[in-house]
Amino acid sequence: MAFEVFDDVAFYWFLMSVLIVFLAPASCVAINGQLGRNRSRRCDWTADLQSCRAKNQQLNRQKQKERVNNLFSVQSVLFWGGWLLFMYLLTQLQSKQGLEMASFDPFKILEIEGDAEPSDVKKAFRRLSLVFHPDKNPGNKEAEQKFILIAKAHEVLTDEKTRENYEKFGNPDGYHGTSVTIGLPSFLTAKENELGILVVYFVLLIVVIPLVVGLWWRKSSKYLEDGIMQGTAYRFWRQLQETTAAKYIPGILASAMEYGELVPRKNFQAQDLDRLYKTVQEQFVKNQGDTIPDILKVKTLLYSFMLREKIPASLTEDLNVILEHLPTLLQGLLNISLDQRFVTSTCHILEFSQLVTQAIWFHDPMAVVRQLPHLADRHFRLVAKQKLTITQLQQLKELDAEKKEELLKEMPDELRKDVEQVIQSLPDVDVQLKWEVEDEAGIYENDVLNLSVRVDRKHYPDDYTRMADQDEASDPLLTKVEMSEEEIEEILAKIDDEEEREARREELLEEDRELWFAKQERKRELARARARGGKGWFASGAPPRVVHAPFYPYERTEQWYVMLVDTKSGKLIHHTKLITHNAVETVVLRFLAPKEGLYQYEVLVKNNSYIGADKKLPFKIQIDKPPVEEAVSAEAAAAAAEAAEQEEEEEEEQEYERGNEEERKWSCWE
């Protein structure tokens, strides 16, 4: 078997194949990302507001800067470098085509047919020799190589033995076995490159790869799944208590290790920071880390932002960094609170998130009104003068037209339109509850309770979820109701024959089952029809809704949480997050029914961005003891299980005794 050590063309094909495996999906991701940015998959109703114009302009400048930086990022350099290498290899392939990878074909070299006579071979040789002879092409390496091939082809085809070998075996020298090549470039086998290749191999294998893996592991092991450092999570866990008040949250967040690395205290900021600290010093609440300069700096900047104090230019960039990472840290703190089933702390964390998003101080009686744009102190004095107590956004939406006109009468029309649009677009949430136990009419001890919480965000644009309710409410099939057990028993009571009664019962139950399946199929048909008609965000869901937060320098989107709380014990029974951004979303909270009694619960629906938009729905559930038949069957099942367990234990004891007896027999025999 003939064996070649290297083959440049094969190596080029191999390397191009490897490159395309990575470049093709990377290109698809890049194109899809670009198309996604062009589609602007977010519901930004604040884009045209005067109150958010400066913020949006700043965000657009940041996005443009990010795009420029992304062009020179490591990923972009590797991506475009990969495509350039691919194109280079392609050109090299074209230049080498017909050399290494092409088989030796004397007929093709001499440009004659496969059945050419010897005279035709000689004519072709003389003709091509006149063109490619080295004497006629001095210094032309390609012509010299071509002439060598022409001479070899002439020699093969004019000698009867070599021509016969070529026609039989494809080789002028006869059969030589299989020819194998390795797809490696020729420079790897060059003797003068041996030392350099060994050094490169050693550096890559012993230094570069372990270093890259070590750096990646060191960075990834510092962070948890929710994006915060492990040290930060430990600090949060140590400081967070079951009843931590909202005013302590800034100090807890300021202790994050991320801030110590990103915004350490610098000497040139000392004077500005001291003056800012004196401005907010009266509002300070003591936390554990107040004596640490870096933590004190972050806390001072957070206080100043919430009090809407003017931030010195030397500290503006640091404040932006703090606010950029704040949502991630807040989410991490919230997860710690939820994991420990803290109700009060969880509510206070979300309340702080609302306050910092809107840049409003704690316990401000005008907090709800301050979320409106373009309002000055005189407007707040007017609200106080009218003795308006507004603690919910719904009260702001339902404000009397005369009072609203008096409040905004001196405001220019353009700014007034802003205010009215914001009032109209602020959250308006309707929550409906329904609880049941599957396949049971009542609720008994140890039943699995299914609490359905339907959240209708009325301020969201209509989408397929709200259209689904409208379609179902008007569809004649979906408005049909399955028969209740009482109705079935009433019908069966009129039948005297027991066999006929049982047969009729099966018929009624079968009709109910068929009706249920027909309803499910009808719902799917309506959903497909809405998708074909292009109604709403059926396929991919609605985009996230941008929050009106003109003071917050970064874009925030609405997030909603649902919590089930036992009112008497104050314990968190269940919690979840609304994962879609559709107008209507229903979540099911499942929990085990407690012992017999009347229990009072609360469902809390809270958001992360707006003050006065949360909902609290108290409700009561009566838990009964299971019916006698069920109790007896349960007792019988428990007794049967206990008897079976005793039998198994007795059998095990008997086997153990038999084993000991056999062992004694063998010992006696020995």
C-alpha cells in the first residue's frame, strides 16, 4: 500500500469543513439577531413621550456604541477571521485544483481522447512541447512542471507495457495497492519546521488550553445561576431577616461584592462624595457594612438617586454602573427571600424595586402621583390642597375630570398629552380566583387543592389571550355546561330498573366526556384560526412591556409575581412568576389541604416597577373531613398495607431462620 505523509489539498478541504461547521450556525445566529433588533421585539410605548426623550436618546447612543464595540469583540474577530480564512482556503483550493488531488491522467494532460492512436499521441506531444518547453519559458516554474507532466504522459502512452498497465490499473507501473494520504499541510513535515511545531504544540497543549479552562472555571464558579456572586449571595443571606424593612434594602444591596469590584471608592471622588453624603445623611439607616468606604459610597449614591438629588459629574458614571447591575442583584435577593418563604421581606424587596425604578423615597404620601411626568412642586401642593388621597393607580385613572383639569390647567398641551398617555398606560390589573379539587365536589383533608389565578393586564394591548376569552364567551359549543352530579342523580331517580339506571348513568357520563373533548378540540380550532388571521402574538407570545421610568437610566420591563399566603400564620404557601407578557395569563398554584377548619388566605399579585399597582385578594376555604366511606376505605387500605408489611417481615424472618439452620447443618457436616 502506497502511503503519502501529507496532502495540502485534503487538508484544505478538512479545515474548510471544520470551519463551516462553526461558521454556518454562527452566521444564522448573527442574522437572526440582526433581524430581531430590526423587528424591535418589545412593547415600548414610552418611545414618543417627552418625559423619556432624553433617556431614549442616551439609550440609543449606548446601543450604537455597543454595536461598534461588538464589531471589535473577541467573538466578532473570530467570526470574521474564520470567514476570511475560509475564503483564503477556497482560493488556495482553486489554485491547486488538478495537482495533488487529481489522479495522473496522461490523456487529459496531452488533451487527446482515450482511444487515441500512437501517432495522435506524438502529434499532441510535439504541439504541447512547443508551448511549454523550458527553453521557451525561462524562469516559469508552472510551465516547467507542465512540461514534465507532458513528457511523462508521452512516455506512458508510447510504451506498450506502461500503457497497458495504465489502462488496467490506472498506474503506469502496474498495481501498487491502495494509496493513502493524510490531510496534513506539507509544512508540518518539513525538517526545518520541526522545532517550531514542537514548541507550538507544547504551548497549546500544556499552557494555553489549561490556562483558558482554568480562567473560565474561575469566573464561572464565582457566580450562581441567577447571575450574582456566591460571596454576594452569602452576604445577602446573612443580612436578610424574615421581617426586613424596605429601608434596609439599599444597605444590603450596597454590600454586593460586584460593586466592590466595579465602583470602588477613588481619591478624586472624595470631596464630591462627602458633600453628597452630608446631603442625604439625615435619611441614613444603619446597616452592618456602613463603616466600609466602598459600601458607604454605593449606599450614598442609591439614597441620592431615590431622593432625586443632583449627582456630581465625577460620580455619574459610577451611579449608572450601580443602577445597571441593580436589577440582577434585586432578583438574587428576591430569590433568597422566596427560598426561605419570607413574606414580609419579599414584599419589601419588591416595594423597594418599585421605588428605585421611579426614583421615589420611602413612605412618600405623593408616591403614586410622583410617577407622572412633568409635575412640579406646585402640582403636588395643589394635590395636597384638594385633599386627594391617592394610594393606588386605579384612583389616579378614575380621577374626576374637573380635578384633573385643575391639576394640569397651566401645563402646555404637548406635556399634558404626555401625562394623559402615561395615566392611560399605567398598570390596570384584574385578578380572578378559582379553587377546586380534581374529581371531587368538596374539599377534604389532604386533598391537593388547585388554585387558579387569572391575571388580566388591561393596560396591555389586545392579543390572542384576550381574544380567546371573547371567542369562548360567544361560541355555542364552548358555552355548554357539563351536567353536575345532582342533575345526573335527578335524572336517574326517575328510572326504577337498576340495570337500566346504570346503563343510563354510563350514557350520561360518556356524553359529558365527549362534550369535554369536543370543547378542547374547538378551542384548538379557534386558536389556529386566530393564528391564521394574524390576530395578536400567537406563535411567539407578546413582547415585554417597557416601564415608564424617566429617571432610571436603563430600560426596565414589567415583571409580575403571584404569591399565596396563609393570613393567620403569615407563611408563604406558594409563589410563581408570570412568565409570559400576554394580556391574560392564568397560573395554577397547587398545595395540600390542611386539617379540618376554616382557613383564610391571601393572593398577592405584585410587580417590580410601579407603585400602587399591586393587588391583594383575601379568600376563605372550608376544609372538611373526608366522608365516612372514604375514611373507611382509607382505613381499610392502611390496614391492608400494614398487614402486607407484617407478612413480608414474617417471611423475611422465616428465610433468615432457614438460612441459619442450613448454616448449622453445614457446620456439623464439616
